[in-house]
Amino acid sequence: MANRRPPYRRRPAARRPAPRRAPVRRRRSRRQQRRDAQLLLIGFVAVVGISLVWALISWLLVHWWALIFLGALAAMGGAVWVHRYRQQQAWDRVRQQALRYGLPELDALHHRDFEYAIRDLMLRDGCTDARQIGGAGDNGADVLATDPLGRTWVIQCKHRRDGDRGSAVGTPDLQRVNGTARQLYGADVVLVVTNGRFSTRCPPLAAQLHMHLADRRILATWASGGRPLWELLPKVPTPRKGR
């Protein structure tokens, strides 16, 4: 018993290290592929463009007479364009000077078209910068203009579909434009014009606020082309000094 050998025990086999996996190459996304394609296309176009420009410059250096010919063509084209532009301006001035409106025409206009008609009448009388600004946020001003004497006009237009049979223009309309015309627009002349009529309280208030009113009667005389508007209104102020 004493000489019995201990039972044989197998040693655990050594673990082999797991084989390393080769790194997996990620496929490029479609966006990257499109971007690379765009870069290649841009590079190709740039190379072609530079080649064409260089070829053109080389050709012009040899055929220098072509530059003179092209310059002459450009000068002739510019002269023709300037002539047509001046001719168009002259025709526009003729049309403006011949502009006439009758009261039925003005009554039939939309209120926005009425504002444009007032602008066109100011242009006809020499206010070359007259423009319509009526709309949302106009602060009571529908037409701005500078007359030939340098006076800044701020005009509020009140259109009545039924003419003088419609509702009268009241004092709130005068107060609205008076509160902004001089402070925001630097007006010398503040005018409210209508194809209708004013309430009886408007003329005294307009005199206190140093404003002007053009009712249906004054509008008819002005629109028919008789005289400029400032000749029809009493006591239009002279231009301020330094303007």
C-alpha cells in the first residue's frame, strides 16, 4: 500500500490565443460617394475652364486685332442701348405730361390704384422721385414726392367708391398722418386728398395742424391737367433753408 503511485492527473491544455480578425473595411456611404463624385466633377470642370481661358488668351495674343474688333462692337452696342434708354425716358416724360384723369375714371379705381394715380400726377408735374408707399406699415403716408422747388410732400389718399356720396373723410385720418409725416418723413407739405368729401370738422383742424386738404373739386381741376397741385392749394410753404 505504501508503494502505490498517486493517480495520474492530466494537465490542462494551454489555451491557444484566438486568431485576430482582419479589420473590416467599412463601405463608404452614398452621401460620401456623391460628395466624391461632385468633387471630381468640379475639378474636371475647373481644369477644362482654365484650359479654355488659357487657350483664348493665347489666341488673342496672336490675333490682337480681334480685341479691337470686339471693343468696337461693345462700344456700338453700348451707344445703341444708351440711345434707346434716353428715347424711352423722353417718351415716358411725354406720356406723363399728357396724363389726364376724369372723376369717373378716378371713382372706378381700386383704392391702391388711386394711390398710383396720385403718384403719376405728381410725376407729371415734375416730382421726379414720386413714389407710392401705401400698404401695411405705411404710417399714414401713401405717396412721397419732392416738387421742383425742393419741398417734400407726404400725401395720404382716401378713395371713396361712391365719390362725394360716400362717407366723409374725418378728423382721425388727418391726425394719423399728421403724427408721422413730419417726424418720420421730414415733410414740408402734408396733404390729404380724396375723390370724396371732408367732414365739416376737417378744415379747421387742418388749419391748426398746418395741413392741406384736396377734395373732389380740387382733385378734378388738378387731374384734368389745368395747373400743378401746389398752385391750387392755399399757402403752400416755401422750402426750408439748407435743403
